[in-house]
Amino acid sequence: MGLKSSLYKFLRIWNDVDAVRKGRAGKRIGRRAAGKATGKALKKLFK
């Protein structure tokens, strides 16, 4: 794993912890799920 991907992984976890602390975990989970679904749909569309 490269430096860039390690940094992104660390920051994603950091932001998850921050969202839980601020009480916004539900919003973050919803946005992540929507982003994954959109990515999968676009992948199928342009395959």
C-alpha cells in the first residue's frame, strides 16, 4: 500500500470518528452508501 492510499484510509477513519463524536454518523453512513451505489451504477452503465 502506498503512502497516498494509507493517508486516505487514515483520514477516512479519522472523519468517521469525528462524525460519531459530533452525532452525524447517520448522515455519513447514508452518504457513503449513496456514493457506493452511484459508483456501481455508473460502472455498469459505462462497462
